[in-house]
Amino acid sequence: MHDLTGAAWRKSTRSNNGGNCVEVADDLAGKVGLRDSKDPSGPILTFSPAAWTTFIRATKTEGSRH
């Protein structure tokens, strides 16, 4: 498990406050955290920076197909 103490969590600027948001912490050395904004003490997914970039690119690509 990664130590995410001191992580600065933020929501996307595209969040519409509908309650279905995630938060990302990308200010940590060597990892990116992702969590459900409704459950900040719940589980956190962690990615390497390279895996995060791949995830974001794939999400944007899939989103543009719909």
C-alpha cells in the first residue's frame, strides 16, 4: 500500500457536482492516486505516472467515440 499522506486531492474542473465524481492526487512522487469523492476514507487506486497517462488517453479516446 502506498503512503498518500499529504496528497492534494482535486476534482476535475468538468465535475458537475452531481455526486458521481472522482478525485485525483497527482502531486506525489512516483504515483497518482484516484478515489471516490463521496468516500474519501475508502479505497484508493494508485497508478504509476505512465499508467495514469495511458489511462487518461484511453478514457478520452473511448469518450470521443460515443
